Amino acid sequence: MIDGLIGGKLHGKPAQRVGQSGKAFVTAKVRTPTANGESLFVNVIAFSDSVGASLLALDDGDSVSISGALTPKAWADRNGEAKPSLDMVAHALLTTYHVTRKRQAVSSKQVRATPDDAMDFGFPDSPL
């Protein structure tokens, strides 16, 4: 198993489905940029209720970072040329909406360090 972190934009709207056992899951497709300027599609499945709900709240084109178990795959295009793809079982995700909420939570706590705390990190001239 490869544990990975991918980032990209949703390609289409995530969908909720129900398996043969009656348990719901969510599927999505994420388009991730590669170093050579092309894109790689990652097929995402989420069995976790919280991750699935977060995916369902997003729309086509929304930015997302997802971590989970990766499985490399390959598919053939119209010319028969092999192209890479990835399958991911999502365990956690982060969106720009989550970042804003976390920033607000941190700023509302108003945590201040003492000068002694700054010394512990090796910054004796820190204004903290």
C-alpha cells in the first residue's frame, strides 16, 4: 500500500452511491497537474462519513487535497497509448474552506507565547 497526498481540482461533481451491503460511499475524480504540464486523473472513493460529506459539499472545479491509500493503474487512450492513473481510498481531505475555518479558530484563541517560550526554540531576540 502507498500512503499518499494528492492535490488538484475536482473533475465533475462527487457522487454518493450505495454498495451491495447497503453501506453508502462517495466517489470523485480529481485532476492533478504533473511536472510535464499534463494532468493525471485520480479516482477517489471515500467510505468515511465525514470525508464523504466533505466531498459532497464541493462542486466541479473546487480545489482539494486528499490523503489516503494509493493504487497506481494504467489505461489506454484512443491511439492505444498507455496513460497512468491512480485510485485512492480517501482517509482525510483539506479544502480552502477548511483552511479559512482553521485560521479563524486559531486567531480567536489569541494564544501568546512568553519570552521564555521563544528562548526554548533558540530565538533569543524573538519579539514573542
